[in-house]
Amino acid sequence: MLRRLIWFVLGAAVGIFLIRKIRGYLAKSRPEAIAGRVRQGLGERAGGIGAAATDFVDRARAAMAEREEEILDALGRNQPADDNPER
């Protein structure tokens, strides 16, 4: 009789443990939970990526303007903006 009670209690404990684990996994795999984890993970990295992209674009525009001035100087067409109707 005592052995049956021990096995019953052990089975109930394992069953409760498994049910709680399964509910936890199901809660983590709901779309809202997945979206939250993705949002949180990307939020940290996206800020750095956005800043790097902005910095790259700013440097590229500055380099393009500098190169344009070099080309205009080489062609002898670097005049003030009000005298140059082509600009």
C-alpha cells in the first residue's frame, strides 16, 4: 500500500512538472512572445546599425562633394554659384 502511494505521489509530481514546463514552452512560442523577443533583440542592434549607416551616408556625401569640386577645378568650371547657370 505504501509503495503504491509513493509511486502515485511521484507520478503526480512528474506530471505537474511536465505540465508546467509544457505551458512555459507554449507561452514562449506564442506570436506575441516571439515578436517581443525579436523586437528586444533587434532594438539593441538596430540602433548601432542605424548610426553606422547614417555615418556612412554623411561621409559618402562629403566625399562626393569634395570629388565634385576636384573635377570642376580640373575642368576650369569652378565658378561661384550665381555666375554659373548650369548649376
